[in-house]
Amino acid sequence: MAEHAQKLPLSVVIIALNAAKQIEPCLASARFADEVLVVDSGSADETRAIADVAGARVVEKEWLGFGRQKQFAVQQAKHDWVLCLDVDERVTPELEANIRTALARDDHFAWRMPRRNRFLGRWLQHGEGYPDWSLRLFHRAHASWSNDDVHETVMTTVDVGTLKGDLLHDSAEDVTTYLAKQNRYSSLHAEALYSQGVRAGYGRLLLSPLARFIKFYFLRLGFLDGGPGFAHVAIGCFAAFSKYAKLIELSVGEKKVST
């Protein structure tokens, strides 16, 4: 999209923490928006300085959990139309063009887009990696983020439109960092399920990862992405296994306390 193209009456909102190595391409891809807002939760690196140089508005906010932090960012936005990005994502020119068309049409208040994940040096085209449908563009009077600490979602009761053009997700993480993040997320998810009264047995511990592998590796053709595709699906299955193992552990602890 040309540099002189008119800015959209839209706020791109980004939550960040120590994202100096990742955030610059994200900010550059969001220049079509009238406002870029970065909500920083106490970065110790150059994240805030990079955002300032890029012309973004920076707001400091202590960490609330993913869902609440993103909703806080939405509430601070200048415009009612918001596009929510993570620091390791960027908008492709095709997606930008379709966002422009969608806002001009004004026939939906929420839009989802395909997210393409990069893993082990390969842009995934199948399985869990693509299309990773993500509802990220919405009018804040008609949608909001859930309060979940992890695996947060946008909640809405309106019809959701579908945009063409990819949202690229390139975390640039090594496998050690990626596995550590999956371990942290599985703990948070298990704790959230436990607090909601959900309990799991060993049957779910076995069947959930198996069903996930069949779905994403075979039915969603993850095997066509070669080794990276297999590794991506396998790690997702292990994360599901870990989540339910941790949920079982919490339940066992509950029984010990009650006896």
C-alpha cells in the first residue's frame, strides 16, 4: 500500500513487554491506521523508545493477564474500530487492502482473518499453523476480549465477516523458548479450568492429544508441511497432554486436602 494512502479511522492496539527485538516490523505494518497504541507492562529494554520513534502512543499498565490487558488496551484507544496485534505479528499489504475495503463497506462490526505461523524456519500452510483464524478487527461497542489469563478470545454476538490476506505471525523464538511458553500456558490454562470447576480423568489425558493429532496432522493436512509441520502439531499435542496432567494434579491435591 502506498505511503500517501489515507490513514484509516482505526486504532491498532498492541500489548508489549520487553519486545524490542520483535515490535518494529509490527509497528511498521500498522502505519495505515490513524492511531497505533502500545500498552507496555514494564519493559526493561528499548520497547518504549522504539514505539515512540515509530510514532505510537505508549501507555504504561501493570500486567493484568492476557485477556484483561488486551481489553484495557482496547478501552484506551482513540477510535471505536480497533485492530488488535501481538508484537510478533504484522499486517500484509493484502490484508491492509481488505481492511480498508471492510471499513468502507461497513456491513459487519467484527472481522476475522487468517493468521499464518512461521515455525522452524517455514511458513506453515496447513494443520494448526494455517489458516489460524483470528478475530482481531472489531468495533468495540459490539465486541470485547474475554477475561481469560491465557487463550483469550474476542467475544461478540454479531455476525463475523471474513477478511482475505494473511496476518503473519513470526515469533522468532527458539524451540527452548517456545516450549517454555507452552509449559507456562498449559499451567495457566489448567488453573483456569480448575477454578471454573472443570475436572479431568486419565481418559481425557489420553484422548485429547490423540484427537488433536488426528485433526491437525491428518484431517487438516499438517503432514504436508514436512518436519516443521509435524513438530508444530506434536508440541501442540504435548501441551494438551500437559494441561490435563496438571488439571489432574490439581484435583488430586484437592482430594488430599479434603481427607
